[in-house]
Amino acid sequence: MPTNSASSGLLALGWDGEWAAALAALGDPTVVPARVSRVDRGMCTVMTGTADVRVATQRSMEVAVGDWLGIVPGSATEGGARIVAVLPRRCVFRRQATTNGALPQVVAANIDTVLVCDALDGPLGPRHLERFLALAWQSGATPIVVMTKSDAVPAAEAADAVRAAQAVAAEARVLVVSSATGEGIGDVAPLLVPGRTIALLGLSGAGKSTLVNLLAGSQILATGAVRKDGSGRHTTTHRELVLLGGGGILIDTPGMRALSVLGAGDGVEQAFSDIELLARGCRYSDCTHAGEHGCALAAALADGRLERGRMESWQRLTAEPASTELADARRDVAARKRRKAAKVADRRAART
Ligand SMILES: Nc1nc2c(ncn2[C@@H]2O[C@H](COP(=O)(O)OP(=O)(O)OP(=O)(O)O)[C@@H](O)[C@H]2O)c(=O)[nH]1
Ligand SMILES: [Mg+2]
Ligand SMILES: [Zn+2]
């Protein structure tokens, strides 16, 4: 059993009864919980509620920032602590498979809220914002759009960009902040609730680390100037979970490039809930919205309620087949599990 100080430390990290049940299901009383705050090649840093511990990772076990692990503590002479299990994830934000064939990577696990950060002095644009939002919805967390650097553009320009973001954000809230002047930080601060995990995502240079530092009240993370071409410098090079003194957990991530929404699935439906709703008004339930009689989307386009670009990107996303790489990966995992289960069953049968 964790001691009392360990358990209050664990609560601050988001530990709860459900996680305790998942740990108990491992059936080994020597195993204790720890949350992953940083992952490096072959090693990770975990927080136990009382200490930060470096633990070796195994190739066979994918460990991501935000994961809850079951570990067996061990002294240095015993080779240190050992990871026994990754507790089943509640939420997973994946970055999609890249064109060079790499599989989708877990960006962060067990997050409650995703702050999609978008700098007002170089906004993502609606199509990219849609992609971020679709992935965020798909992760199971609640996305919030944070338009950063409001001090860096004239008020009218900021207002236009915010309106454009609101038009694509649908159910997601849009906040406007400046880490330089503190504007809007009062809207972000209430999101910091003890035990709740918030991940910051966005392009490099969007001001994610600067915002984390401001919320933390100290310069805990490095930040960097944006290059003239606006591409940023990729100052943050690894994902990191930060426990704030006043409660709340933030995960800072390196800026992302070229996001693909292949396989974004349900996330697309939520990101485009307004169009999905409109489309229910089409006369025919199998309407392809390509000029059929009684098409509600055509009517909405005609009277300006719906923007053509937004409808086209919805059509593109919903037409996109589920990523074959993703589907293949899932099939491989399922097949491996089946083979393993069969082997265990064979061994059991052989013993009896
Ligand atoms: N004017 C202004 N500049 C800001 C603000 N927030 C951040 N910046 C500047 O923007 C640049 C990039 O900020 P970072 O916080 O490093 O951006 P990031 O999103 O963490 O970038 P990566 O780590 O590369 O993904 C830095 O020069 C910051 O000083 C802001 O509110 N206003
Ligand atoms: Mg950063
Ligand atoms: Zn239609």
C-alpha cells in the first residue's frame, strides 16, 4: 500500500479509484503506481507521488507521457525500478502515421483536455485547425482552441482570426490569450484543476511552452524565438508532463508539422457537428450532397449559412478511408494477441 504522503502525491497526479482498481487487477501487491512524465530512448522518468524516478523501458512495451504504470521499486544495486505494466489508457492522442511509413505515435495518454494552440500572428488557418480538432476529439479528450499572442496583432485582425476559428471549432470553446500581457490567462487558469491533465498542441512557435511557464509561475521550460519565415524553431524537443504547484497537470509537446487526419473517424463528426446536423435535413437519407433535389447543404450554401471550403473539407475527410496503416497495425496487434493466447492455451492443455 502506498503511504499517506505518497497517496496525496498520487491524487495530485490524477490517481483515482479506477486506476487503483486497474493496478489491483495486476494481482501483485509489490507493484506500485507511477506516472510517466518524460520518455527518452530506452529510459523514462516517472513520478511516484513522492519522487521522480528514472526507469528503463522495454522495447516490447510502448510507454507514453501521461501513462500510468505499475512498477516494482528496486535499489540501484538491484538494477533500479522495473516496469511491470502500462495501465489501460483512457484517452490517447495519436499523431498520425507519417508518409515514411512510421506507425501512429502516442503523443500523450490519459489527458482530459487538449489545448490546440494557434498563434494570432500566424494562424493555422481553418483547414489545419479542423485537422487538429478532429484528432483531439478522436483522442477522447475535450479540445479547446487557444488563440495565442493577442498582443502581436491589431485588435481587428485578431477579431477576424477568432471569428474564423469559432466557425470551425463547432462545439469546442475558443479562448484568446497573450502570455506577454496576461490577457485572457484568467480564462485558462480555471482549467487547472488538481488531478486534471491538459496537453498543449500546435505548431512550433505557437507559444505553448511560454504559456506553460506563465501558468506554472516560473521558467521551467525553454522557449525560443520564431524564425522570420514563421516556421518556428522547434525549441521543445520532447514531451514533458509538468505538475503545477497550485494543482493541475500540463503536458507540453514539441510543435507538430504536417498532420494527417487519416483515420480520424468520430473526431471528424464532432469537429463538423454543425454540418452533420444540417445534413440531417436533406430530403433523402443517402443524399450525397452533389446536387440532389432537397439537399439541405445545397440550400445552406446558397443562403450563406454554410461556407463552401468548410463543406469541401468535411466531404474530403469523411470520404477518406480509414488509414490502412492504422488498420493494418491494429490487425497485427490483434493477430499477435490471438497467437499468444493460443500458445498459452496449448501450454495449459499440455500440462493437464
Ligand atoms: N508577442 C508574444 N510573443 C509570444 C507570446 N507567447 C510566446 N511568444 C514568443 O513566441 C516564441 C515561441 O514561443 P514558445 O513558447 O517557445 O513556442 P512553442 O509553441 O513552445 O514552440 P515549440 O517548442 O517549438 O513547439 C518565443 O519567442 C516567445 O517569446 C505572446 O503571448 N506574445
Ligand atoms: Mg515549446
Ligand atoms: Zn444533401
